[in-house]
Amino acid sequence: MDAHLAELSRTIDAAELGRRMRIARVAAGMTQAQVAGDDVSAAYLSRIEDGQRRPEAGLLERMAGRMGVTLEALLLDVPRDKVHELRLAVDHAELALRAGDPAAALKGVDAVLADSATERVDFLQRAAQQVRASALEAADDLDGAILLLEDLTSGPTPDAGWLTPLIALCRCHRDSGDYARAVTVGEQAAALIAELGLDGLSEAVQLTVLVAGAHEMQGDPAQALRVCTQTLEAAGKYGAAIDRATAYWNASVAESGRGAVHAALDLSRKALALFELSDDHRNLAQLRATYAGLQLMADPPNAEAALATLTDAERELAWSGASATEIGQVHLVRSRAHFLLGDLSSAREHVEKAAAQVPASASVLRASTAVMRGRIAFAEGDADNARELFREGVAALNDAGSDRRAAQLWFELAELLTEVGDTEGAVEAFRSAAASTGLRVPTRTSAVPQA
């Protein structure tokens, strides 16, 4: 059976299907019992025609055959060739997205959604909307993606087709800085997931891990670690290696938030070992960037190893069509590694690449980039430029929320502004940092790299 028809048989509006069944039966001059045959009762067919039941594709195909019509005639209000043409266009848009071209993906999928035929094929319209939401997310239009994903997740279904956009919705809330909303979306879905029997699906585990990450960014690494521990137990029960890898990754982030860098490194290594067995290049690249950052946080920092890790991450990002934010983050970590090694020229090269990639919506990353540029300027003896760049970081952080990364960066900025003699700016930064709780004040570090 055609996969598209099988998919449509599960998603077609039951009332519309019932109407078409009744028209076809009357046109064939048959009774309900004749159409039902030995498969089901006439009463069951009556409920189908009343829009109260939606039969599985095989049963529907057999009843269609008795009436002398095709399954396609019952399910499609659009010619088969047209459906295939539109489906191919959606597939091409998705390929463009995976190739790292969200603009081309949006152009292709918008053409599909503008075609009046798409409105009459539910599964096709939904597939196009999901690609569009992913393209908006990749283009850093998180508000646009959230609006579309809220529509896609408004009607829970007992399959991964509902969980996939739900994961994206939770992730978009997290990436936009609305961690409380990300937690709420995930936790509200948890009860429905259990009710629908979806607990064992990989997507259900991924959603739980996202919630853990949102807890961590809210400044509650202890709760994040508890959720990750529960997720690891569930992933072990169902035997999904990639789910265990994701849980290890987020547990690593939670341990890092608690200041346990060595424990975080150990968990990240476990996650990397599992991710390297998968074909998920995009998440593997992000995990490598996280691991490189931990290598720089270790005591003593291992900048050479971090650079080797980042080389692998950059190659994988090129394969996976990463977002500008992800690419910018890798360049920023590479800049820090070169800075620690005293290679200011390479540090400047990569921080400028990061600055060129970072979108306006990524306030914390923009602030981190400004701080790195300021550190380099100060190390080169240009205190005035360093002070200006640190102030640029303050302006970017003022646009950010009060998540853990922002608060930690406020503390760092306060220390750096003190070093360049900007007492007023330092006091302002300390006050902003004090507004967040559950964070350790970083050890005072010089803006000048150690020999």
C-alpha cells in the first residue's frame, strides 16, 4: 500500500471520510451490510459514515474494492500526481534545511502551503508546517516558530507525530530564554504522554531531557540532575542508546552548574561515546563544543585538547547544517582556547567570526562575544577599547533574561570592569548579578592570559 495513503487514512477528518463513504456506497447501489462484508458489522459501517469511526487503511481498502472505487478516491480530494508533486516539494525543502539553508527551505515550503491543494490533504499540510517551523527555528525566528508549533501540538495524538513538534516547542522556549515556559510545556505534556502510552518512545525521553536543561538554566541544577537521573533510568529500561547519551549530556551540564567540573567532564565523555555511534552529527557537534568548554574550565585548563575537540565539532557542524548560533558558539569557545594559550591573533580571528554569526536574539552569546573581544583588547594594552567592549557586553546582557548563564556573565563583567577602572560599571554589573540566586561567584581572573 502507498505510504502516503496509509498515512492519510490515519489523519483524514473522520466526518469527511464518512461523507465520502456514504456517497460511494449509494452510487454503487449497495447496502451497508454488503459493503461491510465479513470484515465488520453494518452497525460499525454506519458509525463510519456518521463520522464516529476512522477504519485502518487495510479495512478501508477492502470496503472500497467492494464499492468499485479505489482507496485513493476515498482518501484524496486531490489527484494523486498532485499530492506526490507537493510531497516532493516538502521533501526538497527539508533537504535544504538539513543542508543549512533555512531561507531556501522557507521559500520552498511556503510555495507548498500557498497551493490550495495542500489545504485539502491534512497530512501534507502538517508535514509542510513542521518543516516551516524547523526552518524558522534554524533562522532564529523563535517567536514565529513557537506560534506555528503551538498549533501543531494543540491536538495530542498517540504517536511520535505529536511529540516531535512538542520537543521543538519546548526547545524554542528554552532557546528564547523563557525557561519557565519550557518547563511548563514539558511537564504538562508528561501526564498526556503517560496517558497515551508514549513513555517508551525516544521522543518522550528527549522531551524530559529538555525539561531538565530548562531547570538547569533557571538556576536549579539539583532539580535538573534529578530529572536526568530519572531519564537515565527510563532510557536504560527501554534500551535507547541515544536517549542515554542525551541524558548524560544534560546531567553533565547540571554538574557543571554546580561547579563539579570533573564530574561534568566524565558524564560528557560517556555521552560522546554513545553519540559517536549515531548519525546525529548536529547534536554530536554541540556536545563536542560543550565538552571543549568544560576542558577550558578544568583546573588546569586543557586548551590544546579543547582545540582538537572543536576541530571535530566544526567538521560535524558543516555536515549537519547548523544554525548561526551554534556556529558562533564554537568560534567563541575556540577563541577562548587560543586566548588561554596566549595566541591573541587566533583568538581575535575566531571571536570576530563568532560576532559575525551571532543573531541579535542571542543576547547572552552576543554579550559573551563582546567580553571576549574586550579581554583581547585589554591583553593588547588597549584599556579604553576594552572598557568600551565590556560596556557593550553590559548592554547586550540588559536585553537578556535572568538565566544562570547571564548571571554568571554579569559576575565576570563586574570583575573585568573593575580591572579596567570602570567602578560605576562594575557596581552596576554586580547589582545585576546579585538579582540571580543559586550561582557561585567566579574566582577573580585576570583579563591577561597567563604565560
